[in-house]
Amino acid sequence: MKRLTVLVVMGFSAVASLTACVSAPTGPTVAVMPREGKPFDLFQQEDLYCRNFAANSTKDTSDAALKEGATSAAIGAALGAVAGAVIQGGNHANVGTGAGVGLLGGAAMGAMNSSGKQNQAQAQYNIAYQQCMYSKGNQVPSIR
């Protein structure tokens, strides 16, 4: 029983550390250049304006996606722990080990889903940023 408690605590610590890696976009991951002849000071002002625009445009979406990703990691860990315990259920000495392994595996699967949600939020941020910078007359990368 003591081993099960230790494994469960370690598993939930893993879940907490994996979901803590999830964050909202902090800036664009695309390069935008000023049009020829545009003063750099003006370009910097537009960049700041468009970063704020993109952050506000995706705030609700990215917050919901990040919460969903963290929840997915926790649910995946719990289901993994149950599955691990059931698989090892025939041998009572190994139930705790099976639950611990399942817990860690489920947390990893949930973290991968969370990472996908973070990528989706970043893509939406980039689109809003590019739209704004393009409307200001700047050069944005073409998508082919």
C-alpha cells in the first residue's frame, strides 16, 4: 500500500509538471518585415499594436485550449492509473506498480494533447498578427 501511495504522489507530481509547461502565446513565430522606406520607429509601433491585437483576438480561444489541455493531461493520468491497476489486478503485489506506470503513461498522453492545443493557439495568434501587420502595409511571409 505504501508503494501505491508513493507512485500516486509521483504520478500526480508528473502531471503537474507536464501541465505547467503549457502557456499562452507570448509573441509571433513568423517574421514580418517593414515595407521599403518605412521608418523603423513606426514599424516598431505597429508591431507592438499588432502583438496586442493578436493577444486580444486569441485570448478566449487560447485560454480555453490551454485549460482543456491541462484537463486532458489530468484525465489521461487518472485513466492510465486505473488501466494500469486493472491490468496488474491479477497479481496484488504489482497493483501499485501497474497503477503508477499507467498514471505516468496517461499523463504523457494528456501532455501530448495539451501540446497540440498550445500549437493551435500559437497558429491563431500568428494569423491575427499577420493580418494586422499586412493591413499596416508591412511584408508578411506568403503561405504556399
